[in-house]
Amino acid sequence: MRNLELIWDFRGPDAEKTAQHHLVHLKEYNQRENLGLSVFKQVQINPMHWEAYLVCPESLMIRLRDALKPHRARLHQA
């Protein structure tokens, strides 16, 4: 089973804080839906671009895509 990163991009002077706050909501959703996901991260692309992402099994991708509307996805390289 492959794992995917569902990614949300945030840009601008408040991008870091917005990405950080978005992770809070992703973790709450994970708990509320009993998904058992454990990897939630934020990454700085440059000072004005941050991304927040979660790692999920490919089997959950459609469900999470439809519910959470990520901006993009990529294969997770463990």
C-alpha cells in the first residue's frame, strides 16, 4: 500500500502561522473521524510559502480529498 501526502499551500507574510493553525484542524479531523493518521507536518518552501500536509494510505485518499480539499498531493517518500 502506498502512502500519499495531501498538501495545503499557504503564501504571504502570515503563511507560517496559517500552516501551523491548519495542522491543528487536520489533527482534530483525524481524531473526530478516528482515522489513526500519525504524520502531520509543515514545511517552509521559502519565507513567503509554507505547506502543511498529512500522510495517509492511498485507500483513504478519495475520502480525505473530498472532505478536506487539499491543494495537491504527492507520493510520500518514507
